[in-house]
Amino acid sequence: MSRRKSSLIAPGYKATDKDVEQLKSLVAQAFQESQKTIASHRKLIISLTNIQERAIEADLETVFTKFFCQCLNRLLPVKRTEKTAERVVKLVEGFSKHIQEKYAPKEVEDDDDSDTVASRFTDDVVRHLLRGVTSKDKLVRARSCQLIAAIVNGLQEIDDELYDSLKFHLSSRLYDKEQTVRLNSALALTRLQDDPDNITDGTFSITKLLLNLLQHDSSPEVRRAILFNLEKSSLNLPYLLERASDVHPTNRRSVYSRTIKEIGDFRLLSIGMREKLLHWGLKDRDPSVRKAATKMFLGLWLHNANDDLLELLERLDVLNSKIASTAMDVFFANRRDALDKMEFTDEFWKNLTPESIFLVRKFNDFCVKEKLSQLLEERMPELTKIGFIIEHYLQLLHEDTSDPEMEFIVEQLLTIAETYDYGDEIGRRKLNSLLHDALLNNEFNDTLIKCCVAIIRKISVKESDFSQFIVELVSDIRDPFMANKKDEEEEEEEGEDHAEKELLATIKSLSIAQSTLELVERPIEENVYLSSLLDTLIIDSVRNHESRIRERGLFCLGLCCLLSKKLAIDNILLFGHCYTKGDTNLKILAIKTISDILTIHGTQILDLEESVDTLTIYKMYYKAVRNDDDPDTQTVAAISLCKLLLAGIINEPDLVKTLVVVYFNGNSSYNQSLRQALTYCIPVYCFSSSENQKVMASVVVDSVRRLTLLYETADVEEMLNPTQILQQLIDWTNPSRVVRLNSSGQMADGGGKDDVQCYVAIDMMNRLLDDKAPGKDERKALISGFTRLYIPDTTPIEQLKELFELIDEYVSEGDITEAYAKNAMQRFYNEIKSTIERAEQLLVTKPEEKEEEELVLIHGANENPEESTQKDSEESAEKEAHEEETEPVESELLAEVGEGPAESSLVAEPVAEDEAEEENQVENSVSEVDRESEEEESGLKSLSPEADVSESEDEAILDQTDEKEPEEKDDYEEEEEEEDDDDDDLIPETRNESGSRRTSSSSRTSDVSHASRSTRSKSRASAQPEAVEEEADAKSKSPLKSTKHKSKSSKAIFKGKSLSKDKSKDKSKSRKSKSSRVSHSRNGDDNDDRPSKRQRRTPRRSG
């Protein structure tokens, strides 16, 4: 290609129109080839450079540049996702960078006369593309900014006029609504950053624009582009590292993996910034960010500290650091090899520093956590030795009580000693006496006192011994001052010094008492020592006029109330007065104490004669949460109330409403801690329980009404409009988002009740129909909220109809004038109407579905329900016909029954009417046996030889005398006969062995479900031959039985005759049994669940 170009435009040759066309063809061909692959770009860039050189020699430079811009015009409207367009942009970027490098050495020394091929080409192309920056087409704007950024990226210097033009046009695109436009304009402007030394407050600065975009742009890609390309100067550094708390995890990870590396030595950062970086990174919720932060700490920072862990800890300021402990946990977890390399010699223990003792403490904690007992025994000193080490540093602390480093060393040593096993008697006694003397003679801070008391509790075997030790210690501390009170007149000159010492002693005693009460568990009434401590120290401190003593006394009294229900009842009113009359600290203490008391003892301590009522407590929380003037108390009250609501201790809708109103109120936007707490607690409250969600649903409409009034009157921009507020409340009351436990024990959604938002809709409609009609904003919010409600078909039909009537009433009034309102209400009207229709259909289809399920159980899963229903009707007809044929047989059976009782009976019926009814049931049983024999003849032939009996032989079989031995009774029959032995005189033994038992439940056949009747069909089919034999056997043997119940038999015969007249009634009942299956399935649940005796019986074959 280069040979063709050189022959086309030779030096000194004057170009013609044909040459111009060929030039354009070659440039177009280069653009065309660049779209295929990036691999050929290097060759194409050299070709374009040669074409440009020959064009300049032929005085066609303007033509080349103009046609180059025309080719770029074809690229502007192409979407960013088109890969061929991205390849062309790569070509333009490479060509611009190449000519900048090629023509850079030819620049003249005089800057005013510097005019090169590269500068002229860049100026013309960039000015041409700036015309597209303000285009109405977003694709053109985005592509123009992208090309400008690609060209500017290769510039080594730029003309002042072009710089100002770029600065003006691109800065306006930083606020474009399209993210790609903002991204490419920001990339272009990062090449035009100002000198940090020249930036002043009153001047226009590109750097300031980029920093503002870095903090507030909504696109993470834009923020990331600025983060990568902004200069790492001292001015920009805090803004760059601030991205470690970016909302997007990729940006947060990029700070630790890329930005920190570009900065270099972490010692260039301030201690506060190091603390923030570790805190944000090591405690990030995203694992990739935590991994990047861990790699930064263990790799880059440790390497910058010359791989010296103690030097790294010095750079973290362990005395005041809150993240150093977490950092060391991460170190030991990832560097287990460092554990074996650590050795603590005697010289090491004699010259402890804050960093070294902190390292030992974290080493000890990690070994205890991981149960590395062998390593602890090898590296750590024994209990007696650690006692002497603590004694040594306590003496140093006593010499200089104001040394913070020595306090830190003693605190770490006591923390280490707390993890020891106190089986060594010598070491235990050493520490016991040592800590007693230390608490008695030294002025410790609260942290040291807490550590000492914790060790004493571990040394003490019983809680009573621990309490006795503490009470004696407090007495030793206070006794000198109590004795000197008698000689106050003699010490008037030293009064001020004495009062100050007494004050410090009382504060120390209260601190010890507080640490003690936090460790005990037994009630105060069962602990004599703590009761004396309460009377002599705590109550006196509560009455003291010194604020420091009074607050500590109230705190200790609150801990006592947690250990005693009686104390809680007696003193909860006192804490209420502290909230009403006290300052901010006292109010916070009172709210925390009352909340803890309610958490431990519940609301049972309220509404008693000697206690406060529930309404007073509710009013306290109500006032505290709504008090915007005291944000600290407001936050504590809101958090305490949320805890009580989540625990189910308080379930007051008005308090829930108060939290909702405060959360959406614009005044709370300045209290970020309150906003953060409510942002978490309110959704958790709603989605954790369906009952909680019901409470929230009951306050939705009233909350919107109150917030609308605030929205209309308050001049606060941070407050959401009523429509957005209602949408959020509807989301919180969505029953599908309530958490539940699934079958596998995992958390899942869908645990709410389906009627929750139907109640919300009814409240919204009542509000629209209220005499005091809502305002415009509230009305718009309510109407637009109907389309977001979740009202399923399973909602009770009564509620749906009530809601539909309210909608119909509101629509029929004709007060709706806005088009959006008409459309929304019409859609909601149609939706509820269709929901009601589906709900009614569900009510109708549920019994049908149940009947189909019963039919499947009857006829098997492979049968068609319609065929089964037809089969049932055929069986009923056959039964009726067969009953008519067997009437003579029935009369014979009745006559034979009168001659003597049957050998055994399974049912005891002492009433004569029941005896006659059973004889009638014998008749039905015979016909039923014949019908079932006919139905299942084919199946029985293959199972039993007795089944080879034809229909015509049924009556003959009944007339024959069966000479077989009586059939064996099943277990169930034997049990019932044993139960009926005591009532043997009342049992009429005039019924046959099987027939009477089988027909005993025939009077209930129309009351049991079709499923239970048909489920027995197969069992009866398999037992049919034995049943036939039992009937014949009973008939043949009845004349030979004993006649001791002959009088009762005659009564049965008489009743049997009267019952035979009512045979038609029994037949009509059997005909109606099928038609009443649906009603029986609804009303006869008790009968369905109780199988008949025929069903339970499992006859055995004789022989």
C-alpha cells in the first residue's frame, strides 16, 4: 500500500481531481480495514501517516483532514456496543498519538511560532468533534466525547485557545443525563487538570469539577474513571481514599488494589486515614473488598515497614486504634507460620512497650480461640510469673499515674491474665491479694477496674464469695472517710482536700459496684452482701447532689432493678422523673434503664398500685422520639423503642406510627444516626412477623395524612412527597415479603397473611370517602397507591365485597375529575371485580376438587372420575334390583333367627328397636354381598376357589347348610367380644356372625363420605367368599343354638316385621346417598374421619 501511495503523490507533483479521489479512496480503505481486527492497526497507522505526508507535499493537507473528519462523521451515530466502531476509535487514538510523537522533534524553540502537522491536524479534528458535543442525539454526544478523549489522551501539549474551548464544552457535559457522555467527558478533562499550586477558591478549576463528580455522580463507572485518572496530589488524596466507602464494591476494591499502590508508602497517609482505610476494608460486607484490604495490609504495608510487625503496629497507634485488634486477627489468621516464630524471653517481659504487649495479647487471644494449648504453654509464662509481671508494672503505674502507655500495658496484662486457668493455688492467691491491694491503693480508670473485677470473679469459686470480697473491698475503701466524718469540726482546714478524696473514693466504689453487678446473676434478695451494698452505697449515691456520683448511682440502681423485680417496680417511677427533670445525659440513662427493665421483666411490672401505668411509659417514648431539639436523646429513644417492638414487648400502633412519621419527616434528615437506625429497624419489624405487619398496616393511612400536612407546611427539601411515602409503606405491608421458615429450616419469603393489604385498601377508601376530604397531594398519593397493592384471590370474600362496595360508592359519586384518577380507579375497580369472581370460583371449585380427590382414592389413580361416577350409578341400580330378588331369603333368615340366638355376636344392642333395625340391616347386607360378588367376580376367580360361584347360585348357597368349621375370628372381633363379656346378659345373640356386624353401620352409609365407603370395596371383594360362607353357616346353625334369650328373640322378630314395612325408606336413603356426597363431605367430617366397623374388620380364610 505504501508503494501505491508514493507513486500516487510524488514530490513536486501538483495533484488533480483524480488524485483527490484516489486520496479519499485510500483513507476510506484504511477506515474500512480497521473495522475487521485490531491486529492490522499498526500497519494502517503507518499507511495513514504516509498518505498524510504525501498529501502535505501535494498541498492536499486540508483535503486529507477534511475527509478524515467526514469518515469520523459516519462513526458518530453508531451505538457504543458496536465492536467495529470501537476498533475505529482505537485506530483514531493510535494515529493521533503516532503523529504527536513523530512531529514532536521538529518543533521550533519559539513557542509562538510553533505550528506542526500534528498540532494543525489535532486542532481541526477536535474543533470539528466539539460541534457534536452539543448535539441533541445522545449517541452523537457520547461518540464525540469518546473521540475527543481518545485524541486528547495522546497530546503532549495543547494550544491555549483549544484548551479553553475544550474546558468550556466538556465541563458542561459533566452533568449530561447520559452516563457515557459524562464518562468520556471526564476522561478527556482528566488530561487537562490544573496545577495544584495554582488552584484557588475563587477560580474556575477542572480539578474541582472532577472532585465534585467523584463524590456525587450516580454512575460507578464515572467515579471509577476519575478515581483512576485523577492526579494523586495532596489536595486530591483525601477524596480518592474516600472512595474506600463507595457504594459500589468494585470502586471500593479498586482503592485497595490500585490507588494505594500508586500512592506508594502508606506512611505518607495520616494516622486517621490509615485507621479509616483498615476499618472500611477489613470490615467490608463484600468478600472481595476484604480480601483486597487484607492483601494491602499483609503485603504492601508490612513490606513498607521492612517486614517488622512491631514497626507496623507503631504506625497504627495501638493506644487509640479501634481497628488494630481486627488487623492483628487477620494477620494471625492468614500467617499461621508467624506463630511458631514468636518467642517471648524474660528480657522481653521486662521491657514491654504498648506495641509489644498488644502483640502478646493478640497472640494469646488467637491461641485461646483456636485452642492451641501446647503453643500457649511453650510461649506464655505460668500464672505465678504473670502475677509478678503485673505487680512490677503496677508499681511503675503507681509512680506515674498519668502515663497512658503504662495504663495500656497494665490493661493488656490483666486481659491476658483473665484467660488463664486458675488451678494453681499459689498463683490464684498471689493475684487475689495483688488485685485487692491494687484496687485499694491505686486510682484506676474504669477499664482497669473492670478488668480487675473480672479476674476476681474468675478466681472466686462461688458468687457469694465474690460478692463478699467486693463488699469488703468497698468497705475498706470507704471506711477511712466514714470515720473522719465524725471529726469534721477538727478538719475544717483540710475540708476541700478531704471532700475531693471522698468524692474520688465514692466514684471508685461505684465503679467497682457497677462492674460487680454486671457479672452476678442471682437476685438481689438472695444475695445478702449485695443488698448491704445497695443500702449503704447505691441509694446514698442516688440522693447525692454531685452529678457524677448521682449518675453512677442511678446506673448501679438500674443494674439492681434488672436483678430484682420488686426493685424494678419500686424504682421505675424514679427513672421516669429523671427523664422529665434531668439533663441530656440523665435522660439518656433513664431511657436506657427503663428499656432494659421492660426487656427483662416485661410489661407485667406496669399498671400496678405501686408502679406507673403503661400510658405514662408510652408518652415518655412518644415525646422522646419526637423531640428534634435533642438529637442524641431522640436517637437513643428510637433505638430502644425499636428493640422493644422487635422483641414483642410493646405492640402499640401509635408508637409505630410515631416512628414512621419521624423517619419520613424532613427534620430528621439532619440526624443521620436516627435515620440509619430506623432504616434498618422498620423493615425488619414489618418483615419479621405477620402480626407486626398487621400493626403497620393499621397506621398506613393516618401516617400518610400526617406526613402530607408536614409536606405542605414544612420547607424542607429532603422530605419525600406523599406518593413516594405511601409506596414505601405499601412495600412494608406486602405479605409476600414476610420471612418464614421453609421445610428445610431456611429463611424464605411469603410468610404473611393475604388479607393485610386488603385492610389497607379499605382504610384508603374510607379516607377518600371521609367528610374531611384529603388534599390534592394526599388524594393523588392514595389513588396512585391502589395499583401497587397486593390483594390475592385467597383474600376472604367478605373483605373483598366490602372493598368493592366502597370503590363503587366512590366512583358513583362522580367527584373524580382528573384523567389519571379516573383511569386508576377504573383499573382498580375492574381488578377487584375480577378478584371477587375468582375468589367465588375458588369457593365453588374447592368441594368439586375434594370430590374428585375422593373418587381417585376410590377407583385408583388410573381411573377416570367420570367412569367411576357412572360405575357407582350402575352399582346402585343393581343393588335395588337384587334387593327385590332376595326378599324371600330375608324372611327366611328372620324366621330362623327367632328359633335361637347366633353362636357369637359382635355388636351389643340392648334396645329392642336397635335389634329390629339390625335385622333389617342383615337384609341389606345380603343384597350388598350379592352385588359385590357380581361386580368383582372376574377378579375373585383368580384369588380364591370359593369365588367360582355364579350369580344364579347365590340363593342356593344361602339355603345350603355349611358343614365347615366356624371361621376364625380376627383380632378385632376377639377384642370386642372380651369387652362385651361384662354385658353378656344384655347382648341379643340372635344375629349371624358376619351379617349383623357388617350391617351394623348400614344406617350410617348415607352419612359417611364416598371416599371411606369406596376405599373398602377392594377389601370386601377379597373377603367376599368367606362372607357368603358365614351367612350360610349362621343360617344352618341358628336352629341348634341355645335358647336362653328366647324372649328377646321374639321381640326381635316382632320388631323385624315392623321394620320390614319400612324397607322402602331404607332403599330411598340408599338412592339419595350418592346425590348428597358433596354436603356429606362438608358436614360429615366427623364420620369421614371415623371408619366404620366393616372397614376395620379383616376376616381370615378358614382352613
